[in-house]
Amino acid sequence: MRFLRRLFADVHARLHGHDLFLVSAGVTFYAAIALVPSLIVVVRLLAAVIGPGQVLELADAVGRALPSAQGAGDVVRELAARAVDVGWVAVVVALVPATVYGEGLRRGFARVSVRHPEPPPAAVRGRVGAWKVRLQALPLLLLAPAGFLAVLEVAPWLVRLFGSGTPGSVLAVYIALNVDWLVVSPVLVYVYKVLGPVRPGWWAALWGGYATGAFVSGFLQGFVLFLAIPVDLGAPFGGFTQVGGAVAVCLWLWVFTALSVYGYAVTLELQRLRDRRHRHEVSAA
């Protein structure tokens, strides 16, 4: 407990003077641009591996597993139906906006990579630097179908569990939480280790990535719960449900981004504490 108190005190000191909410909002802009193109690329690659019919069948299972109050299942089915028919030229074009989130994360990480009032390093160096960061994010998109397939494959089991009563529903939520954690955490490890302007060691990246992944996966389940609330998302926007839905998605993207940026700060502090302990052991020897 003493270690955790010290760790989070150091994280608080690192974030002092940085507006985490504002930084995360800026990165969310990049996430909003990249969301749909990323899904199109991933689904199309997956369809090339296991076949369009199998993808559509699994997407239908995901749609049935999601709450129906906000029509999320229909969105999943329509997105999958469109993505499996996308041509390869369109997939290559979609990579341009799909990789922009990597650049956004790099810029957000740069803000918290130093302690206030030390000026943050340059996130990217010109357009060449920006494209270099995007290329570093590209492996995530190319490997994402494997994680996406894991989520899709578990969906039929979740549908059966959700229909088997309260104990089954609780078990389904637990399984979904752990599957999300196992899929999201390696992505965060890669992001912290490769995309950040200050790169921690593997020990800190693993601990930081998997710890942050636990929180992100928990909030993903919160997003699913949000989809079960029967409210009119368009009510605050003059009845435009599409606008309300887009704002709601951006809000949740902001939450996930804020957790990711905070997790990067935690990872850097883990590395700093490890380096300090190593120096102390060397000096004591």
C-alpha cells in the first residue's frame, strides 16, 4: 500500500499543471476521425482471413449480445455488412485516417511525459515525424483482426448466457470483461512502449498497460450498460438522434482516451521508481 500511495502521489505531481481533461479531449478528436476507418480496415482484413459469411454471422451474434435500447446491434450488423464488401483500394485509403489516432496519442502523451513546469518535448517533428508515428501505429491495425476475432468468437456464448437467467448474465459480464482486458492490454503495452515520446522499459510498459487495460475494459462494460438505458439521445439536440448518438460515442471515447493518457503517466512513474531503486542498489553495492 505504501508503494501505491507513493506511486499515485508521484503521478499527481507529474500531472500537476497539465489539464488531463483538455489533453484527452484533444486526443479524442483524432480518435473520432480514426474510429470508423479503423473498424472498416479490421473487419475487411478479418473477412479476407475467415470469409465474409463467417464475419457477418459473428457480427450478428455480437448484435444480439448487445442491449437493444439504442439500436447498437443494428449498427454493428450494418457496419460489418458494409466493411466486408469494401474494395482493397478503399482499405488502403482508409489507412490514412485510421492511423491518425496514433499521432493523436503521441501528442497527448507528450504533454504528460514531463513534470510541470518542464516544457514538454516536441510530439512530432514536422509532417515526416507525424507520418513516422502513423507507421508505428500501423502494426496495431494489421494485428487487430486477431483480437477482434476473439471478441466475435465469444459473442455466441454470451448470447446464450444472457438468456439463461441472472447467474448466466453475471457470468457473461465477467467473461466479456476478461476477454476485453486480454485484448486491450497488449495494445496499451505496445502504445506505451512504442508510440510515447518517452519510452519506458518493458517491465513498466507491461505493468502499466495491463493495469490500465483493466480499467479500460471495465469502462467498456460501462459503455455496454449505457447502451441498455432507454433514453432519447437526441432530446438535447432538437430531436436529432444521430447527433446525440455521435456525441455520446465521443464522450465515451474521451473516457477511454483519458484513461490511456493517465495510464501512460503511471507507466512513466513506474519506470522512474524502478530506475531510482536500481541506482540505490548500485550505490549501496
